[in-house]
Amino acid sequence: MSNIRLENITKKFKEVTALNDVSFSIKDGEFFVLLGPTGAGKTTTLRLIAGLEKQDVGHIHFDGELVDELPPAERDVAFVFQQYSLYPSMSVYDNLAFPLRSPMRQTPEAEIRMRVQSAAEKLRITHLLERKTGKLSGGEMQRVSIGRAIVREPRVFLMDEPLSNLDAKLRESLRVELKHIQKTQNSTTVFVTHDQIEALTMADRIAVLDEGHILQIGTPFDIYDRPATTAVAQLVGTPKINLLPAVRQNGHLLIESSTLKLQLSDDVSLPEAVSTGIRPENVEIMSDGQFSGKVALIEPLGVETIIHIRIGEQTLISIVPGTTNLRIDEDVRFNIAVNHLHFFEQNSGVRLN
Amino acid sequence: MATIELKQVEKKFGDSFAVKPLDLTINSGEFIVLLGPSGCGKTTTLRMISGLEAVTSGNILFDGKDVTWLHPSARDIAFVFQFFALYSHLSVRDNIAFPLQAQGMSREDIKKRVAEVADMLKIEHVLNARPGGLSGGDQQRVALARALVRKPAAFLMDEPLGALDAEFRESMRAEIKRLHIDQHATTVYVTHDQIEAMAMGDRIVVMSNAVVQQADTPTEVYNNPSNLFVARFIGSPGMNLIEGHYADGTINLPGDNRYSVPSGWRSVLETQLASDRRVIVGFRPEAVQVDGTGEINSTNYATDLHGGYTMLHLQLDPDTIVHARAGRDMRYQLSETVRFTLKPDMVRFFHPETEMALKQNGMKN
């Protein structure tokens, strides 16, 4: 396994800048997720690491060695795509064995058997080894695709939205298994997704990308608890963070178009006007709460309930465990956990606290 | 607004059932969600209500009047699809006005009504634009406005949020529900997304294999699933379902674990299980209480942060993983031992053969 370093990478496709001066390092054995919307530059980054594209500016290092001039085959990376590219007429076993039988490797059959068995066990597909891949379900095919990457024991795993074609339940269970396998093997993995839950739940660290720039790199806790910009804040977390314009006044923060007036602690110094971020779990409904509003909407999700509270012209979203006795249009009292507030510069969206 | 009744409505394509005989009453003003995986019969049911699909047998009544063989246009319904189906060469205003013009309403009344719905959906500022230039969210608002403008007897919606990005979906979901609260229009809404169904429905009709599995409020469907399918399908992740054998007040579970059945359930298990005493224990991730002295023993398979909470994935044996919701600072090493108990009032039991939930006295059927 390897560590990877990208140094001042810029990549253009004709007039479009896909990546603009991007630098970061991935540690040996790390599960590193590239998260961002379509067009952010995630897949381009992955393809550059694989050597499927060549950067215009900058360098890529594996274990401190420059790999810029190495063709994909010599970088020893394994790619797993969203679309499973298996040979439908071959058995699962032969699909798994295929990369090992290539003329470049010529692995002895006994060793192939061992590696295929071991990968199949990890992915719970031992019972499918004799089947033709064309007859498998989507989830099984994606397991085989991942298995085919694992048997090679590459320096790096590159995964491009491998779970996004699966239905919700399958995605959930494969996500957990993939994470477990990665942790057991300590394989350096770069995983691309637009799904914030995948990123939060699987990553050791996340790089949030947008329009060819890195907005933030950090652990899931860093990204969720201290989002660097409003874009990052809104990208992670369901339901979404409340983001409200506010002005400062005598040690208080007044949320515009509402009656909300928050006490600021003395050590916070803010400009006159800020965007205030409040996570839904930090809007705590309680009968003796400091603030009041009207229930605009109730969304019961079973495990928890989302409550939309109308205060003046603003709506605050709160999330409470289990069910609620509240009713639509009823008055409701609540507190806001002020030590969990997020402040952002209004124009740039950059974090202030 | 109409009450809609389906009486023994069925649909066959050739020899195979798309919908097996189905009885359902949708109350006037109710928001009903038809929920299930693809191919379960939910969309066919919706299309039969609309008249776009003929029933094979059975009757459909709107406010007591049999509409089974009425043409869709004579049923006074409005349809909202996943794909917006707007006229690209017309302005937003003309798209919304179109159904009214077709009805022959006066220009003055049309203008008033279009302004009303545009205000309701907050799309006044795009009335003169062409739909093609709008965001997905705004296009779906226009499609909704066009459905609302006529004040039909019922709204039928077929995965209207399916084509939107995740970030729009959450807010559009709330907008549609709030709109329903203000309008109280009878609405039948089809989705495969259980979160959408839970958040929006007054009642959820869970379908699988052409059959209604359960029709109840979101809370009931979540807390008291009628069978294993519903237990698995609702919730993310679904209910933990673990098979064991019942004997003398306890159930043996994988990994040499024994689970003490809450006393209120013992007589139920004793009378309702087959002679082999096999039973499936069901519990939601939030029913798990990590507790150093808990009677169930597991090892940590994976732990992940979901933002406001942590999900633990706990292995009882190589084939059995329990998902447990925990505080966000809960952290375990790979393979570390974790002991837990189950909150007694949150445990359910299922019959492994019939796959049906066992019922305590006094529980709803």
C-alpha cells in the first residue's frame, strides 16, 4: 500500500478548468473520500491518480516517487467504477482471476485460487464463484467488481461512485462491508461520491471539492462540526443546516425578519452582519424554552421527527428523537445551543468562528 | 375534494398480476402514499385511479360515484409526473394557464387564478420565463402550479421528486406537504423512497409483489410493521431481524447469546410459534442500548458517523450484524467487544414461516 501526494495539480479540458491548483496528501492505509457535486473535479482527480489523464501542471507522487510519466498499468492501481465492467460469459471465479492471469502478472494458478478464495470470503460471494456474472443481481455484480480489485493487491484502490447504481438498502449494507474490508486490509483507498452520507460514514478524511477547488479537507467530525464555508455546511447533514442572515447588536445576534435574539459569548468577535448556521439537532424543543414560534410542518421519520418552526418570516428546522405530540400551527418553545453556532462571512461564505 | 374508494380492484397483464384484488378507501383531504420497490404495483394502482390504465376487475368510486370506466379527462384529477412535462415553447404563465384555457375559463378569471397559485408556490418572478431555463426545483413548482390551478377533485403524483437533486428533494418535499396542509386536497402520491413516504403521508400503503402489505400511519408502519417485508423496507437501515429458538422465556441468538424475552411477550410466543419454536426477533437500531453488563455480546464490525449520531455495526457471528444507533462520540476499535441490551418496549417478534408479526393482546391488528 502507498501514500499519495498531489502537488499543485491543474487540469484543463479545452477552455474548462476541471482542477485548479489542487494539492493534498493521502496517507498510507487511509480511506480518503472526494465529495462534491457534479462537475466538481472528483472523477478527474481519480483519473489523474490512475494515469488515465495527464495533468497540465503539477506532480503526483506515490510513496515519495514521481509517477507523472508512468502509464496506468505501471502505477499498480485498481479501479472500481459505477458501471460494473465484468465479462458476462465468464464465471465469477474467472472474472476474479482475470487480472492475475494477465501476461504482465502470470500468477501461478495455485496462488490465484488462494487469492480468489480469500477475496470471495471477504465479499461473501463464495457461493457464487461458479455462476456466470451475467446472471447476478446488481449488488452481487458490484461485489464481484470490488473482488476483482482486491485480488490484485494493488498499491491503491480508486473507486468512482461504486454504490450509486444500487438501491438504498443494498447501498447501505455494501457501504458497511466495504468500510470493514478497507479497515481490515488497511488498503489506501480513494473513493469518489456526491453522497454526503457515504462520505461521512466511510471516510477517514474527506476532501470537499467544488468547481475544481478544494473547499475543505478533514475528518468527518471536522467537516460536520466546523464546515469551512456555507457550501460545505449545506452539503453535509440531513436535514440541512439552518442558515440565517443576522446582524450584531450589543453582544447579541438578531436573526433578520424574526424575533430571534441570541446571546453571544464574549470571546466571539464578529462583523456587523453574518450568516448564522444552526444544525437542526441544536434547535432543542422544550416547554420552558427561551424562544417561541409556530409549528409549520411535522415530518415523522420514525426514529426521529423533523419539525419546521416558523418565527416571523424565517423557518427553523429542528429534529427531535422519536415522535412528537406537537400539532401544525401550534405554538412551540425551544432553545438554541449557542455554543454550537456556526458563523460565516455573508458575501464569501467563509467560516468566521 | 373527493373520497376515493377502490373495491377489489385488480390488474393483470397476461397471466401475471400487477395488482392483486385491493380494497382501499382514501378519505377526502387525505395524503396517501403508495410505497414499494419497483414492480410492486404502486404505479399501476395510481394509473387505475387516474383512468390511464383500465382495471381488469373491481370498481373505483369517487365520492360514491362509480368512475371505473370513465375517461381520465372526465374524472377531474390532476397528474404530476417525475418528468415535468411542461411546454417548452410557452412561458411559465401560459403553461400554468393552459388547463384553464382548455376549460374555457374567462381571461380575467384565468389571470386571477394563475396569480394565486404563482403566489402559493413562490414562482411569481419566473412567470414570463420559459421552463427550459429554470432549475429542476422551479420546473417542478411550475408543474405543481399547473396541477393546482384547476382545483381538481384529487391530485395524483408519480414520484414527482424523483428527478431532483438530493438538496432540492428535501425542501420540495416540505413544500408539497405544506401546500397540502393549506389546500387539503385528496392526494395519492407514489414513491419508492421510504423517507419521503414517512415524512409526507397521512397514511402509507406499503406494497410488494402486487399486494398491500400494510396501510397505516407512518408511526404505526414504523413501530409496528405487519410483517418482515415492511420491517425491512421501512427505516434506514431497516429493522434488525435475527432468528433464534424460544425456550423458557429466552431466545438463543447467534454467537452463543441468550436474550430474555420481556415478560409481556412470553405467553404470546408460547401460543403463537410453531412446534419448532423458531422465532425472529425484530428491533430498530435505536432500540439497542450499549451497556457494559448487557446480556448480548458482540464485536465491533464498523462504526460510522452520520452527522448528529453514530451508527454502530455489531457482529454477533460472521453472518449476523446488528445496526445500533448511538451517541455521536461513541467510538470502538475494530473487533472490540461491545455488550448491549434491547429496550423492552421496542422489541417485536415475527413468525419465520408466515413472516407475520406476532401480536400482543390489545395491539392493533
